[in-house]
Amino acid sequence: WGVGGIEAEAAMLGEAISMLVPQVVGFRLGGELREGATATDLVLTVTQILRAAGVVGKFVEYFGEGLVGLPLADRATIGNMSPEYGATCGFFPVDEETLKYLELTGRPAERIELVEAYCRQQGLFHDPREEPTYSQVIELDLGEVEPSLAGPRRPQDRVPLAEAKQSFLTALSTFGVSDAGSSADKALADTFPTSDPTTEQAPGGEALREEEPALGDIALAERAEPVPVALAGKRFELEHGNVVIAAITSCTNTSNPAVMIGAGLVAKKAVERGLTSKPWVKTSLAPGSKVVTDYYERAGLTPYLEALGFHTVGYGCTTCIGNSGPLPDEISAAVEEGDLVVCAVLSGNRNFEARIHPEVKANYLASPPLVVAYALAGRMDIELDTEPLGQDRDGNDVFLRDVWPSSQEIKDTIATSLQGAMFQRRYADVFTGEERWRELPVPEGDLFRWDPDSTYVRLPPYFDGMSAEPGIVADIAGGRCLVMIGDSVTTDHISPAGSIKLDSPAGRYLVESGVERRAFNSYGSRRGNHEVMVRGTFANVRLRNLLVPGSEGTWTAHFPDGEETTIYEASERYLAEGVPLIVIAGKEYGSGSSRDWAAKGPSLLGVRAVIAESYERIHRSNLLMMGILPLQFRDGETPTTLGLTGRELYAIEGVQDGQAREVSVTASPDGGEPIRFAARVRLDTPREREYLRHGGILPFVLRRLLAQ
């Protein structure tokens, strides 16, 4: 079930989630997975299918004969990626497999009996012979699922493993490398599933005409020469397609015994044949549970993983959310010198631009066993079916098929290494924490003690000047556009993430606050400090603000003088001048992760409204919950068709205290005729309108608590 961070904060304070009653899509699974196919391959296939079907704002329930042989861990992998295929919720009915999992993980027998009795009595227990009535039914034969990856920018861009090499070479043109494929790939990179459906996607709508897009502002460069590198006593050359990050990470795969044991067995077979990871690959292992460590130890697989560099770095979000840490200085220098398109392969569920690492342009999602394979190969432009991973001690070629475990090997290893007692032991005192956690000083009293000198946690300004009663949602006059962007700008483009650069507004703030460069840490670690986060909003190195053509990163232009500056510094000038700000965007604005700072940051920058062609569901919700008015162009109208440049003076009239269904927008260029158009008000429920009237959900909840 996907909720935004701001929705979650409100729910913790007792506020209900408001939503339109969704359609329920039935996804019938039949057959069984073929030999060599994994749960990751299945979920990437499902994501691709549901992306094409369009399930934004809908529930997806999986059913059918195929569920019988599908382990609960595989089902959890599919359900966990519901944000990637756009659904509000992806879920499986309760059946015998569910009860087995409850037993395995140490639930009391009486609880399991209660679950079964209740579900059967309520008609919720899955019977493959009966099919509920759904709004729509989609089908998949599990036997058709093949080993796959997804990339280089989006989780729904599934690539069969056999076509991975050619797919990467074709995609090189979208990164500005001239001897690669067609410009159609750039267009493919410009959409994402989790947005509101357009008219064309609605039932009875006509399909969009596909046109050959242009590469736009991407400048094509000649294929770079390999860059020589000396690292840790080894010399090699780095070039396009080299894999520099291989990470077994994320909540989607790393609690699934089948794929985790599979990765361990690939490592074991590879080490026994004398293979090693390539020296330019940064490897890491972040299990989803300490139980994984337990069954790795019992199966004797940990030494083999560590021999290939897959040491356990922690339990939680790492590479998938941008916490990969820096590349070695020598690798970073080579990437910059050659302007190289290097790759990351990870078992995560998101791979948007600059999310994984700002220096890594091509990012691919893959199963944990394939992550190990690509660490051995060291490059993406390889046909793993026909080209060797490396050579054994005798100089013989070793292929992927030589180290890939059979499904029976995986099942046998799981049977002998995974025990229910592991779950009971690990989770008996899960809230106790390690020694260093327990030693942290805990302040006393009912109220949080804000440290005015802290650069990590500061008192936020959301309630400054808040009145006891809500004000009026007023029209906007004399507004300026702070950021104007195209299609599929993700929350990773908007929200602060990754490392903090020394010469960035956030970096300068930390230096002025007495923080040394080596102690900057990441935006994620400082998300409790709004001064850092607002300076990092819209600071993604791949952000392309159309107000500054040809630029990438946190740049904009201040109007009416047109001076180019950072987005934060322009915002400070506008706030001092009393100028309200807007954002203009294309399709699927705010797609990707449900990052709350993608709404909090713009709010603190002074953004009052966003006008987009369509929105990602959760981001639209987060915007209004931070008091930002979400507006949508009428179907068929875009910033381009209307002739907008973003340099105009903007007025938004007819808001009517948030009760309007449509508003009038006037964009007045210097010395030109005003451009007038109507925009839909995307407040979809009465409660959403109430949130906006209060200035957001946090003031709404606080006023409600004060009234009690």
C-alpha cells in the first residue's frame, strides 16, 4: 500500500487518508516459473505489463492457479513494487502458503488458526476455482517469464537478459554518445507509470499517435577513449558500459530466501572456479533482515560472498536510495575525464536519474544472482549467454551457466539452512537495539528539546505565525515561475538526496555552520534540518530547468532581470520581494518515490502552485498537504501548445478558497499579448480541499488537536 510521507505523519496523529474509491484490477497468474527465472524477473515483467495497462489510482489483486506454487516471499516481492507499476495497492489473498509462512516465522498456533478461520468465514480465503468480479482482468503465464533486467532509467523498462548488451548500446545515444541507437530511446526515458491517467488512457480513449521525438538539448559526443586507471595496485582501463556499482540491496529482494540463496550459490561456484569481481566494481550487501545473515552463515555462503567483495554494510536502505557512498577517487576522476557512461546493477526497485549515484548515468535493476554475475563481468555490454564472465585458474572460460544454481539446489539449501527459530530469536527483542543505540542519552520531559546549534535536527517553520483559524486560499497575482520542466520529473529530481557538494547552497550553509567537509554526510541524514533540505531542493545534477536551456543541476533565472542563479538563491530574492512562485511541469510530475521533501522543499522555497500536464498520485497528495495548489492543464493543452516560456508574469484567478473546480490563468510576457487558459483544480475530495484551506495537513491536524 503506497502512502506519502506526509500522509504517514498525519496518520500517526490520528488523521484518516482521503481517497476516491478505486477500481480493482485482477491479475490472473497461471503456470509456474521456468528453470532459471527468479521472483525479480517476475516482478519486472509484472511491472512492465501493468505499466502498459495503466493502473494508476487502482488496486491490483493477484489470483489464479499460479498462486499455488508461488512462495510468499515471491508474492511480497511483487506487492512491494506496487509504486513502480503505479497501483495504490498490490495484494494477494490469504491461502495455505500464507499460513505456512506465519508458521515459519514463529507466529503462535492459535493466531494462525484464527487467521484461517476468519478468512474462510469472511470469504477471503483464496480458492483458485472461483474468480471474483474485477473492474478489469490481466493475465500472465508464469512460464513466459525470462531472466531480465530493467533500465537504464526506469523500473518498467524491462530488458530480457539475452538483449541486455544491445539494449545498453542502443541507450548510449540518450546519454549523448554519438555511435549509438535512435532518438526513440530518449522519448522512452521520458515517461513513468505512477501518474494520473490521461484522457487517452481512460476507458474508451483513443491511443496517442507515436511520433519520432528529437533528442532536444542533448549534445552528442564522440565515443570516449578508454581512460587508464591505477587502483589498489592494479591497472586497467575504464570505458562506457563498465559496471562500477554492484549492490545486493533494497526491501524488494533482500528478504527473499530464493534469490538471496541463489546469489550466495553463484558466489560459491564462482570462487571455486577462481573468479573474482573486477577491481573497478564497488560491491555491497545489505540484507533486508538479520535472518538472512543467519541462514547465510548456516549455509556456509558468507565467505564466498565476502571473497567477491559482498560484505554486509548494514540492514536497511542503501544503494537503492542513493546511500552507496562515494566511488574511489580514481574511478570518479576517470569517469569525469572521459565523460563516461558507467553503470550500476542493483537488486533494488528504483533506478531513476542520479538516484543511485550522481556520477553513474545508467542504472539497472536485477536479481541478486545477476548482481553477482555483473560484478564478475564488470561491464554491461556483454552477452552473458555467449560471452564468458572470466577465466578459471587454468585459463578456461567460465560462463554464467557454469555458476548458475538450479532451482533444486536453491530449494535444498533453503531447506537445510532456513529455520523458524531464526525469526523467533531475531525478533524476540527487535526493539532493544544494539549497545551504541542503548547508550544514546534520552532527554526527559514531554516536549522535544530542540538544540539551536544542531545541524541535523532543527525546529521547522511550518507553524510559524499560524492563526487559530484557517485563512482564505487566495488568488495568485504577480507570480513568477521558479522552475519549468518537462515530462517525468521524479521526486528524485525535486527532493534533496545523496551527497552534499561543497560548492552547493547546502554545502556553503554547513561550512558557515562550522561543519567540516568530511562531516557533511548526506541529505538523507540531515532531513531533520530544513535549512539543509530547502537548499537542496531541485538540486539533482540531472535536473533540466527549461528557464536555463542547456543547463543541468540547480539553476534557474530570476525575473524580470533574467539573472541566472541557483534555485535556492532565486527563491530567497523572490521571498524578499514578496513574489509568489509557481512550477510548470509536463506529464507525470513527481513520479517515483513518495518523498515528502519533494513537497516540503518547494513549500519552503515559496511555491504556491504547480501547473502540470499530469501528476503522480502520491506527489499530488503531498503537494496539497503542504498547502501547494495542484493545477492541471486541460487535456490536449501543454506549455508548448500554449506558447509558455516560464518567463511571464503569472496570475491565477477564481480559486474560491479552494472550492473551485477550475481556475483562470493569465501569463503576461514582457511586451507581448497575455496568454489566457483554464486549468483544472486537482483537489479530488472534500477533505483535500479542507487541507489546502488550512495551509496543509500539519496545520489542520494541529488545529484539530488544539480544539480538543
